[in-house]
Amino acid sequence: MKTARKKSFPLLIAAALAALCLALLLVACDKAELPSPSSPVPVYDIDLTYDGGVTAQLKEEILFTNNTDDTLTDISLHLYPNAFAEGAASPPYFAADRDKFFYDGESFGKIEILSVELNRKTSEYEICGTDNTILRIPYEPEAGETVTLSVTAALTLPECNARFGVTESTVNFTGFYPVLCHYENGTPRTDGYTAAGDPFFSDISSFYVTADVPEEFVAASSGEVTESSVTDGTKRMEITAENVRDFALVLSEDFEVHTGSAALPSGDVRVNCFCLSDNDAEDTLALAADALRVFSDAFGEYPYSAFTVVQAPMGAGGMEFGTLVTVDPSVADRTEYERTVVHETAHQWWFGLVGSDQLNSPWLDEGLTEFSTAYYFRRTGDSTSYGELVSSAAAYYAVYERMPSEIGFDSAMNRPLSSYLTNGEYVAVTYCKGLLLFDTLLTLAGEDTMLRALAEYCSSNAYSVASQADLSAAFERAGFAAAGIIDSFTSGTVVLS
């Protein structure tokens, strides 16, 4: 580790315990107030050194407590960069879409683990899982036990327009660090990478990052930069991102930075826009700020001090991370661009605050986010756009619903990402059918009940991982029995066309 530190771990433990005490004092939350995490979250202390090419060095120390009632079977972490390796069995793109990602077909990515320490002592470890995307340490933390894990690694970034890689305009560091697996009944979820969707399943954590990069790069990151200095051509940034789902860092020599604010009941939130096209800057900034206000009023107040929108190519229209979202600058249609900004902002609630099993029930965040996007326009007086989004989703889904069964289309919404044969099928079931589900609930329950249910869903599951049962329970508490309707959609029994 470098000598310049962010916070010592004793201080971090004290801060985590303080947050726990504060959470215990919160006996009720209305939709303008969200609870704090109810137990100490994992803390990642990351040192990243990037040389400006396609390699980087990583030192990571993780402090975490087994907050479950089970003894864990091991300590497992995701190594997402290995999904970008040459010959990967489950690469982050469908074969037909390969050219959208790799603009240099000879450059691939990987993470090489150099050393592992457990509680300050050298530890054995195993690289396993599909495409070597799991780091496993043979140690079984007991319930309530706190563990310190240290990893050093070498990164190779692929030259591709994806979440992780060197693009023609940005350098995308997302999913670049070893990530603790989510545990269920003491067993880690070690699902591999998939071409469809967002194959990530992580718990709320706090990040303290030191990033050393060439001084010509402008950096957009999750959280906030607390210190920045330049020495001998190297820019060092100290970054803090607390109680977020993950951490992202995007670099570019071409960013123009614009800053505004969103006025929320408990104070202003700073809104940052890192733009590659100056023509979009002010409009993007205003739209993101307005979306923060609308969603804070509808679902529960945005709890962070800053929100950042970044123009970056990632092989998709946009992508969500902790307090940061990306929008692909190549989205030429202005209406589509604006809807993407709103959609990714809504993910700060559905993915960021309220996590879900994105690998087996991706509709729970994407479908609700797509509905929230449509609802933003309805809430701001643009009922035409709301209707257009619902109608478009219905038409798109109907194409797949009418397909002959022998083609293999499955209308069930709770299914693994690996079961989707094309991106179109994934969009139809997850985004479109998901939007239609929530539009149906809005129609049947009424707008007031719908908002009470979603605010309840958010406050009851903030900083944790929610399920379909949690969503149904939130509607029940709001006064509407939605479980049967939700199940008819997710099981595939409802007929929409």
C-alpha cells in the first residue's frame, strides 16, 4: 500500500458502528427519508496505478464482517476482467455484436493475481469458475467474524467499447477490482459473466480509492474526489464513495466538466456532467438534476452528496454504477438520448439503493427502472411520452410473444441471464414486459397507492437485496394485493397480445 492513506481501518470500523447506531435510532421513514445501512458494510481500500496504456497495477485491501447467521463456506470474489480474455467461453457480448465492442481485435483483457493475504498473512488461493472469473480463498469466516483480505494484481485492459477497457475516447475502469461475492445461506453466488444483461451481484460497500493516472486525464468517478495533486506528470486522486453498490472510474483527455445542482428537501446535491460533446452538456445536466428531484419525491430522497453523468462508449446506450452513470455519446436520436439519461438516473434507486438478483430476476431492476423512466415523463406533464413508451414496449414484446414455441422463446421473467439467446429476447422480457407489469399495477392500484408501494419498497429494502416477495409485500402494506398479478407476469402465464 502507498503511504498516503485515506482512512485507517479503526476509523472505518468506528464510522460503520456509528452508522449502525444511527440506523437503529430510525424507527420510521417516510418517502423523503431513507434509512442508513443496518449493519457494517464491506470496506474496500484500493490503490490503482494506470500508466496511460493498456496496463494497470492494483492493490486492494478489504475489511468485511460476516453479517449472516451462517459460517461461510469460503471467501470468494469475482474477477470480472477475465471475462474479456481471449477465448473466453462467456464473453461480455453476443457473437453477432462483437464488432460493436472490439475496435482492435488483437487486444483482450485480464486480471492476474500476484499475491493474497488473509489477516496479514500469506494465504493460499484458487482461480476458478467460468473463464477463471472467481478468486477463492479456503477460509470459513464464522458468523460475526471480521476478516481483512489483501490482494495485489496486474490488469490488462482490452481495447474495446465496453464497461472495462480502453475505448477510442475514454478509459473505463468498472468491475476492475476483485469483488466480494454475494452470499446466500453461507454459499457464494459465483455466477459467470454473460452476454445478456448486467451479470453483477454485489452488496453495498464503502470505497476509499487512490488513483494515480497521467496528468492529462480528466477523471469521473463514483463518490467524490477529496484530494487531488500532480507530481512529475502524475495526477493522484483520493476518492471516497460510501454505502454504494459498486465503484467506477472513467478517464478521458477530452472531457469537458460541467457542474450544477439538484435542490432536494434535505439540501442540494451536486450534479456533474463529464461530456465529450459540449453541445449536450447543459441539457444533460438539467435533465439529470430534474430526474433526481422527481425520483426523490416519488420513491425516497437521493441520499448521496453528488451524482455524476458521464458520456462514455460501453457498447450499450447507458450503464449504471454507484452515484455514477454513463450514456453513450453515439446515441444520435435526441429523444432516445434523453430517455437514456432518465433511465440511468432511475437506476440509482433500482440497482443502487435497492439491489436485486440481476442474474436470475433482471426485470426487478430493469423493468422497474424502465417504468420509472416512463413515469418521469408522466410526472412532469408529458403523458404523451409515457404512452409512447408503454405502447412501444407492448409492440416490441408482442413480436416475441407470438413466436412459435419451437423457436424456444420463454416468457418467464425469473430466468438466468445465460438463458437468453439474443439481446432482443432479453430486452423483450426484462425491459418491455417489466414495464408492462408496472404499468398494469399503476392502472389497477391507482397512482397514489402505486407511489406508496414503491416508496415502501425502497425504504424497506434500501442498502440490501430485494426479491419479488419483497415487492409484493410492499404493495400489500400499501393496501393493494399485487402478488397474483406480479406472479402471472413473472411465471409467464399472463397473455398480453
